[in-house]
Amino acid sequence: MRKREKFIISSTLLAIGLFATQVLSIDIRPFAIALFTFATYIMSAWALSTNINGIEWITVLPFPTMYALAVSLFYFLLPENFLSRIAVVGLFGIGMYALLLTSNIYAIGRVKTIQLLRAAHAVGSVFLLLMAIFFFNFIFSLQLHPLVNMLLSGLVTFPLMLCSTWSLELEPKFTRRLYLVPLMFSFIIAQCALAISFLPVGLWSVSLFLTALLYVGFGLIQHYIEGRLFRRTTQEYLMLAVFVTISFLLLIHWK
């Protein structure tokens, strides 16, 4: 069976699985989502089995797995409308297929030069931001204690940044920079999540603000790894961070 056929089969089955998690009783839905997330890892491993080995079990396969988890958690918050469910399931299936193709390019790019790698980086960046929005939206929708918001935000940021950072280097083994950079940035996001948990601001404003910070951080990391982190580039990203922060502060409803 060719790889593209595996990608289509995996995406279709997982899309059906996503729909199934949402029609089950709300009491068992958390367990169903956990099972669905595990099934995504297994299906991704099967679809990418030709090129997966070594470090890629930790740096490639978690990306589609976290995509499935992010969508299923965000899907949990949507209105129970049949048409909206079908639309989300369809978009999820298309996204999963694109993400499997992207992951396959990363796996191949580790052993040989491939021209599609730059396009894969662009697609991977889009999915990184999309998953971040979904995760942050779900976390803050639960209205948990600020310390819990901090912990969960850091926990979801680390694997996202780890996989994304590795995709820029494609190293055959873990390096000091590979885990220290995501760890450091996850700590920053966690601290920001703690601070804004005390502010009277809307759910989407919080999600977009943290995702924008994630974009700024990943952009700086990408330019640094590629050797293109010049002074002007740094200033542009920092100016964007300042603009986003000021815009966010203007949305706060002080009483």
C-alpha cells in the first residue's frame, strides 16, 4: 500500500473517530477523547512507518497526535449542531491529511535533502498556531485556578515547541538546544498565562494573545536556527510583540 493511500485511510478513520467522540454521552467523552488521542498516535505511526525511526517517535508522531487532541477538546466547546459538527470533522480530516504529508516530509528530510521542506515548515507553522489557539481556548474556558492555567499552558506549549524546533534542525538525536529552547519558551508562556489569568478579559482575547506570543517566539527561534537572526529582524518581532501586548491591554475591561 502506498503512503498516500495510508494517509487517506488514516485521515478518514480519524475523522470518523472524532465525530464518534462528540456523539457519545458527556460523562464518558473525556475517556473517549483520551482513547481517540492514543488511536491517532497509533494510526500516524502506521501511516508513517516507512520513514519513522529513532528520535522521530518523539518529534514527528506527537504533532498529528496533539492536533487530534486540540481539535477534539475545542470541538467539545462548540454548539451541538449537526451541520457544524460535520463541517469541523471534514476540515479535521483534510488537516490531518496535510499534517501527515508534512510529517512525512520531515521524516524524509532528516536523511536526505528534499525541496518541499520549506513548504512543510510553512504548513507546520500554521498548524502550530492553530493548535495553540485551540488548546489555550479550551484551558481558559474551564475557568480554573491561575496556577492551573499556568501549568496547563506550559505543558501544552512544550511538546508543540519541541516538535516545531526539531523540524527546523532535523537532528538524528536530542541536542542541548533542542529541549532547552522549548523548555525556556514554555516557561515564558506559562508565566504570561498566570499573569493574564487575573485580568478581566475575554476568552478569545487571551487565546489570541498567547498564540501571538508563541508566533513571535517561534519566529525568533526559526531565524536563529537558520542563522538569519539579524538586528532588524529581532526589532521587527519585538515591535510586533509590543503592538500585540498594547492591543491586548486595551481590550481589558477595567472596573
